[in-house]
Amino acid sequence: MIRNSRRRTEPLDHAELARLLPAPADPRLAADRQDLLEEHLMSEIHQPDPIPAASPVRRPLRRAALLAAPVAAAAALAVAVSLGSSAGTGTVASPRLVKAPVVQIEEGSTVQLASTVHAIAAAATAHTTPQPGPGQYIYIKSQVSFMATSHNADTGEFATWVQPLHDREVWKSPDGTKGWLDEPGYQVKGGVTLDNDEPRKQLSYQWLAAQPADPDALLKSVYSTVSGSRDHDQQAFNEIGSIIREQLVPSGLAASLYEAVGKIPGVVVVEHAQDASGRDGIALARLDPQTGERSEWIFDRESHQYLGSRGVQVREFNGIKPGTVVERTTILTRAVVDAKNQRPGAGQAPA
């Protein structure tokens, strides 16, 4: 028997339509599922294109990269949802990523740790820094490259990419309540505000100036700022690393800061490490037991002045192969300036 279907030409009313359609599912995610999804979006970007144009993923406790955490989180979420959006939609059209460099992993050692820390501390004491006054700002200019990963959902393959080396400028008030970040190509044009009514005091110049000069007491103060289930030794190391990367350390405290670092379990010396400018130096380093990444602070071999930092994957984690350089930075300028967005010039004090 042939059935002739009838084509309905008149519109359905809402009640009839509701009877014909299945009941809608609850669109809400369970709280734990939503947390997992958010964590997943922030830890990797699904991108089938072999040359992605995505924003870098957030590495745990990478403080220097997360000064504008709300902006970074929003940008990463926007990229994950809609890759290739134009600037007119509110996202930033970042430069295309490049393959992450791979280096031979040099084993770290504690044999020269005490003497290296002593030399770095002595150099820090000899190097005087200007003291920012009311209304002034600490200015840091660096060149940076941070990591992004891509995941091909069809093949399950991971690839590790990095940003092209680019300029990054930060202005911070001494109390940490005001600031500005300008990172062309990775923030909106002109930069973004870092103003914060409740600053992370452990990052401010004033917080540092109030800390005890005794290394043991200083280290105890740093440990008091960390919490959670992550390795506290690694958190303390990262906290101090973020200070020396994008902060001005009072000269009277600098030596104690480095001596405190030498007391953190797991800190080693890496004899050869290169900053983002390709300068070879000696590094204080520590392996993150959770991510398998070794964070390295690189110092000039002769003057023992801080040059920059490097992150090297030592143990494979989330598809990132050993030897992959996931972070590179180099410091270009430290100074005290008279206003936000002002760059060092005549009459300004270099640090």
C-alpha cells in the first residue's frame, strides 16, 4: 500500500508544535562538568588547522604571563569558541604561531648551587636601584614568547607552538593598585589596564620593601602567600620568579631574595641556558613535579645580572615532548617613570 503524505501548508500554532516536538533537555551543565569544561578550554585549544592562530594556553602559576588574567581568560575562551574572529568582534587577531624550539636537556646539579647563589646575591647587592616615589611607576620592557598547544580532534594529535618573539611593556604603581600592560598583537590596541583595588600584594614594590631581610624569614613570608594542593615549593619558586621578571626589587632585599631561593628544595644550577635573545648564561632552575616543566632563571655568566627566563619541558606532559622550549623571555629595560604609559627618556631613572 502506498501512503501519500500530506504537505501541511498552514502554520502550526505554538501548542500544536509543542506536542509534535520532543521535550527540550535541560541545557544547564552540572557544576563539576562545567568546571571541567572551563579547565579544559583554558588548558588547550582544539584546532585542526596545522598552523594555528590561537592565543597561548595558561600554564599553572605563570604569573608573568597572567598579569591581565581576566583579559587572558576571556581571550582564550573566545578563541576556543570561534577561531579566526576579527578584531571587530572584540577578540585580538594575534600573529600566527611558530613551531616551538627543541633543545637538548642539560641535567641540573646542586654541586655549584651555594657558590652560584652567593655570586648572584653579591651582584644584586652591588647593583643599586632607584626608589619609586608617590605617583611614579615601575616600568619593565621585555621580549617574550609563550606556549600554545593545538589538538586535532579528528586524529587526536597534539602539536606545540609558541608565539613569535615580541615586545611586552608593563607599568606598575609601587603599591600594586594601578598598572598598564601593552603587548601589541596579543592585547587590544593600546594595551589593557592592570588597575586592581585588591592587588596581589606579594607582587608589589611596597610589599617587598616591607619584607624581612633575613633569607629564612623572607622565605617563610613567601611560603605564606601560597596555598592549594599544588607543590608549595614550586609555588614559592614561581612567586619569586615572577618578582624578578616583572618587578623592581629593593636593593637591600635583592641578596636575601636570591639566598632564600637557594633554600627551596629541588632548586638546581643549569650550567648553560639561553634567554630569548640567545644569550648564554647560567641558570637557577626547578622542575615542576606536576607539569614536568623546568623553569630556568638565566644570569650573565660574568656579571651575574638577570638576563631572562626559559621554560623547558623535561618530562612529557599533555603531548608536550621533552626538550620543548615552552617559554622564553629577556629583559630589555627596567626603569622608574613619572606616569602610566610613559617610557624612559631624559630625566628618567634606569633600574
